[in-house]
Amino acid sequence: MANSRFKVGDVIVDKLTGKIGLLLERYDVFDDYPTPEDPDLENMGPIWAWEIMWSGSKATTTKISRYGAYTELGLTSLIRDEQFELIKKISE
């Protein structure tokens, strides 16, 4: 598994909505898909994403819709563009 700037327990804040997200799990989006026979696609590599649980005053109240996923590239872009704020988990 490649290194990531994100860790389980990190928090992200959506500056527009005020929702707060807790990073729960990192996974490869295509991990369970069959390997294609095209050699170029076999070497594509993983696409990492994070399962996030959202809370806060504007988060929805149903359990199902409180969970969502973002790719690492998407999270990095939103943080760089200052739409999300990253709060790192305090190391134990």
C-alpha cells in the first residue's frame, strides 16, 4: 500500500457547509474488479479513496447518507483549493 498524507482518524471540515468528516478507511476503488486483459490497464495502479463519516449541524440525520467517499486526489484538490480544511489526528 502506497503512503498517504491522510490517516485514519484525520478530520476534514467542509468550509462551505460546515460539515465535519472523519476519515474511516482507505481503499483501492478497483480492488475487487477483475483484472482486464489489456496490459496497459493491468499496470494502471490503484486509485485510492477514503470512506468518510460526516457530522455537524448540516449533516443529514440518516445513517446511510452520513457516509461518503472521496478519492485521495479529490481530497487533496479540495484542501489545496481551500474548500476543505484538514485537521490531522494527534499521534498516540
